[in-house]
Amino acid sequence: SFGWPSRDLLLQGHLFDQGLINQALEIIEKRGGDFEITAFSVQPNDQNTEFNFRRTSSCSLTVFGVDTAALDDIISRLHALVNVLESAEGSLTEIPHP
């Protein structure tokens, strides 16, 4: 993926409980892209059944596509995934390059 166009993303939500992270990475791979996870923030859910508070996680990643069109396709599919998988309460934010 060296030299491929890339975008930095922040994926947030119930990444593991609802399989959001698995599905997101699968989309990237199936569309011929590549990724590098740069940071993870994960907190366990509240184990007290009285409250049953589910905490969200976040993942910073760089997504690569063979060309700009492929990268745009991957990003649009990731946005669609976040919108469709409502139970994950996810969000996808593009981080501008410095």
C-alpha cells in the first residue's frame, strides 16, 4: 500500500459488541484496500446488571486504496455501514491530513 492514496478515519461506537470493527475491516479488504490501525480506545461494559451501561470504543485508522476512486468507494461503503448498523451507534469521521 506504499504510495497509495489514503485517508485518516476515526471510527466510534460499539465496535466489538455489534461487530462494527470486523465488518468495517472486511469492507476495506474485500474492496482491495489496506489499513493501518493507529490507535484503539476500548473500555469494558459496565458489569453491574442493574445499570448495564454499554461503553463505546474508538479506533483511529488509516485506510488505503489502490487509487482515489477505490478509496472513495471504500469510504462511502464505511459510511453506509455505520448508517445501517444502528445498534452499533457508530460514527465515522474523516480526519484531515495535517
